Amino acid sequence: MKKISIHYTTLLFLFLSLIAGMFKDMLILYSIIIIHEIGHIIPSIIFKYKIKKINIYPYGGMIEYNEDINRPLIEDFIISISGIIMQSLYYFFICFLYSNYIIREYTFVIFCNYHFSILIFNMLPIYPLDGSKIANIIFNKFFPYKLSHMISILLSIIILIVMLIYNNTINFYLISALLIHRIYIEYKNHKLLFNKFLLERYINTYKFNKHKYINNYKFNKMYRDYNHTFIVGNKKISEKNALKFKYKIDL
């Protein structure tokens, strides 16, 4: 519970909604958000990811991890997709209750509106939404880590601009302000994350099944889920030795 952080905009949103008499709406909305986040938390615990903080925003939650970038892509994918799966299971459960006359049609309609809105919104490839995480994982299958991260940032900006052009509601402007802030943080940390990616490779030993050869010391060509050998002149240099040369350190 100490890791849960409720953003001040969420508290403001709840306060205004309750004043407007939308208690049931908020109860349904945040039950969906909580179930969705539980979907991420369960595989995170199974894969032993270190959860740093669970942020609750008006549009949903975001889990921050204190974890290696070089964790297997399949684990990141399962964690990213599990929120959507858990939310969908919750939807089918509510459908079952509705079909057996346990909940009223009015409540069911409210639930469906929030469920599909959150589901579709969360699948947008905009940081820090699940859609962006899934898109980034796919990019990492075909492009080096550094390029994949920048493509994800640029895609987030493009999609958000398009959304702002075609959606001019006040609520979306407020949500967009939070998204812009998160995208800016991601862009600001781009070089830092790349250096973290490289340092992890030097400090730790990862056993990947796939391998790539890279000409010269082009570290920006390194992929996730791959081991690398650098070809410099006629010499083959291991990944660790190449990184040792880059940072000129001896740990």
C-alpha cells in the first residue's frame, strides 16, 4: 500500500465528480482501473520485477519499476498485455452478472461505457499507455534498442497531436497535459536510458539465445534479447570488452 501514489489531478477529478453526484460512476470507473492494474501486478510478481511505485491518474494507473532494461522482451510483453486481459475478464464477469439479472441495465451501460473507453484509450501507442509499451516491444524485435525507444517517443507525439486535432473536449485536454508531461520525461531520459541499457550489459551477464555481429564500436546498433560481437578491423571483440573500452572502466 505504501507504493500506491494518487496523483493530485485524480483527487481533484474525484472531488468534482462526487459533487456532481457521480458516485456510482466513479466506483465503477476506478474498479476497472484497479482490476486493470492488478493484471499488471500479478505477472510482475511472478517474474520477480521490483515495483517502485503504483501511480493512479484520472485516466488509469501506471506502474514504475526499479528493474533492468535488459529483462526478456517476452516478460515485458506479458506484463503489458495482462492488464488488458484482466480488464476483459472483469468485463465478462459483469456480463455474466447482468445476464443473470444480478445488476441493473443502467449500471451495466455505465460499466460498458467506461470499460471500452479505457480499453481503447489504453491501446493507443502514446507514452505511458500500454499501447506504447506493446509497440515499443514490437519495435525492439526489429530495431536496435536506442532507435526503438526514439521511434516510440515520436509515434507518441504524432498520435497525440492527431488526437488533439480531432478531440477538443476539456477532459481530453487535461488528460493530454499529463501525457505530454510523460512523453517529455521519456524524451529527456532517452540518453540516460540508453546508457543504463549499455551499463547493465557490462555489469551483468545475460544469456540470450540470439546473436548479432556489429561493425566497429557502433553501440547504438545493439538490440535487446541479443548478445553481440564487435568486428573492429580483423578482430572480434566481446560485448563486455567493447563496453569496457567505451567507458574506460575496470570493475
